[in-house]
Amino acid sequence: MLSYSLLEGLDIKGLLLFLIIFLLITDFLKHRNPSNFPPGPWGLPVVGNVFHIDSKQPHIYLTKLAKVYGNVFSIRLGRDKTVLVTGYEMVKEALVTQGENFVDRPPSPMADRLYLGTGIFMSNGYKWRKQRRFALTTLRNFGLGKKSLESVICEESRFLQEEIEREQGNPFDPHLLLNNSVSNIICFMVFGHRFDYSDQNFQMLLKLLSETIQLEGSIWAQLYDAFPTMMRFLPGPHNEIFRHYKELCAFVRGELEKHKEDWDPSVPRDYIDSFLAEIERNKHDPEAGFYEFNLIMCTLDLFLAGTETTSTTLRWALLYMMKYPDIQEKVQAEIDSVIGQSRQPTMTDRANMPYTDAVIHEIQRMGNIVPLNALRMTTKDTTLGGYFLPKGTSILTNLTSVMFDKTVWQTPNTFNPGHFLDSDGKFVRQDAFMPFSAGKRVCLGEQLAKMELFIFFVFIFQKFSFSPVQGVELNLEGQIGTTLTPVPFKICASLR
């Protein structure tokens, strides 16, 4: 009777005020930091800091926050808190020195819906180790790091040359051409064949791939991960991600079915054939992940990673070489001196081309195509930078802060190939150069990407000189998604 009387005495405004206060207190108690947890900015109830972050340049915004809160700090993205790790020394500590403590991926509602715990990129534990080891071994079997793959890349470079020549010096957007060229290398290893530049279906898939990578790094994907129950029923660009994945998976499924028609387990032709054989061998070990759905998702991971990142780096290369024509001329002079105009480049040439090698590395540093890396998660209670991180804490290593660390790079915000050259003009490696991340989750395609970047870059600048469209200002800011990509641009190519 007493409680009834109290409720009767409250008007609707009082009841709403009571509910709001109750929810705020509940939210505070649920998300209060454990003892000695990294500091960070105050967040709004329920949504945290999601709407504080600059959606156009989150990597810059988060780098600036480190100046206020230190190289290890926390922010709240919806339901969960994420610890940001900034600067070369601290990122190295997390990814390399304590690599085993930060090897897992945290739960992600979007990834869980897309991958169901499969794939190479988002899986954890035993399944991840088995799939990563298998992918590395298989790619090596089909040319990774070998002379045979160099010839495949050179052959693809000639197809690219023909397509560029067809433009006859007129302005054109190089995006899809480069995507197709780079993608054909991973397609050769995974599917056993390349796709022609006139294949409209494949061109559409490459377009879907680029859009998907942009959307996965957008505020819409962040909102989905923060509020999955609500976002699942709301309209918005996040729904495009699921539709695009459905089409991309259907494409891989089609390739798989073609392989099964004439598959000979004694003569594997590519990654898919090799995976089919592993399905037969691992029927007793379902936790290893050798089944058809995982084959599709692992193949899609390789297809995604093996296309967009290297293609994006080559687009940045074109932009920077047009921005700095004097550097373009020095690169071409070294190419002419070491290789000449007719011979194809090989990886053995790289040791004799320190300036070109330094330019490629500086393009990767300034291009900064994976500015915030992918989320990690602590596998046990640990300490980083003097702060306590409980098991299951999400970690985001800010690679932008490494690639532009003022304590490492002489002129961090200036395009300067000298960062990778000594006083004698010889190439110098830099430990803080981390475009492929570092540690146990380092990009498994690093060796392939390095080979592609060198051969494609040298080949196209051996054959062409590139310039911007007359009267058009080059934009070097980029647009953020999962990767940092150039704003669409057009180029003019003239035969040398």
C-alpha cells in the first residue's frame, strides 16, 4: 500500500526524472573503470564518445587526444571501452614485446554476423593459428617469394600497360585498373586464374569490394557494433555492408563450385584446391576450421586483403609522384640506369635501386593506408604503460602515431625519401616503419605486397610519366574507411 501511495503521488514528469536518474546511475556503475585503468575523456551516457570522434579524420583526432591523456588512454565506444595505444615505443610494446597478450580479436556484432567466427582475419585461438599457418604455407607453394610469381606480376604489368596506352594520354581514373591488376595476382594464387579488364562482372565485384572497405570503417559500422540490436532494424548505409558481403560470398561460392567439377586432390592448382584436400584430411578435427563455409570466408579474406591495400598504395604512389615531379624524374633515372627501358624488373634489382626503394617506403609511410590498425583484445590481465588492463580489454594501436612519430622521423609531415637513406645514399630500414602492423598478427600478405609494389611501381614508371589534369589541384588528404584511400582523381599518362 505504501509503494502504491508513493507512485500515486508522483506525476509523469517525476517518474521520467526518476527513470533517467536510475539509468544514469546504472550506466555509471556498469562502466566505471577498474583500479589503475588508463584515463580518458568523459563520455556521454549510453553512447560514450562515439559522437565526439571526428568521423572524417578519426586517426588525427585520436592522435591529438594522446597529447592530453598520454600514450595509453581509453575511450568509450557505445557499450564498451577501448584502450588507445599511441607512439612507436608503446605500440611496439603492445604488438611485439607483449604480442602474446594482445593476439586475439575482440567480439564484434558486425563481424559475428558476417563471419560467424570463421575466416583468417577475425577468428581467434586454435582455428586462427591453423588457418593462418595453412594460408602462409599454401601461398608459398603457389609462388609467394619465388621467381615464378615475379613473372606473373610482370605479365600482369604488361596487361596494365596496354590498358593505360589505350587512354592515349587523356585523363582517366586509375582506381579500377589498378584494382584489377593487383587483384589478378591474388586471384591467380587463390582461384588459379586471372580476370580480364573487360569482365564487367568482375569490375562490379571490385567496386563492391572498395565500397565495403569504406563502409566498414565508417561511423555506421561503429554504430552497428555499439548498438547492434537497434541498428539491425534501422535503415542506413550499414545494411549495404551485409548486402555487399552476400554478393562477394556468392562470387567465391561460384569459383568453389567450378573447382569441385574437375578437382584432382593429387594435383592442387591453387588455394581452393588445397583447402578442399584439407577438408578431407581434417574431418576428425572440426575445430581446425576446414569446412566449406570457412573456405569461402578465408578465401574472401585473402581476396579483400590482397586487392585493396596494395592497389590503394599504388594510387598514393601516382599522387605523390605527380605532386613531386622532380622525385619522379630521379626514380626514372635510377630505373634507366639499373634496368633500362626494355628489360623487365625483378626483385634482385631492388638492392641496386636504393632511391626507388626509399621512395616506395616513403609512399607507404605517408599514404598510411591502415591508420588505426585492427582491434586487438587482451588474452589475460596485463599491464601496459603502467596501467592495468583486465582480460578482454579491447586495444586499438594507432599506426598513424607511429608513422608520423616526431621522435623517430626527421620530417614526419613532409614527403622525404631521405627517411630511408643514409648519408651515402644507401637504403636504411626503420623499425618504426609498420604499414603491415607487427607481431603475431602482422599482415600475412606482407611479402606478396612488397613484391607487387616494387615490380608494379618500377614497371609503370619505366614505361610512363604521369602528370595531373591541367588546372586540377591534387588532394593528398585522403578519405577514411577501413583504409585511408585517396579522394578519386584522374591522371594523364605519357609514354616515355
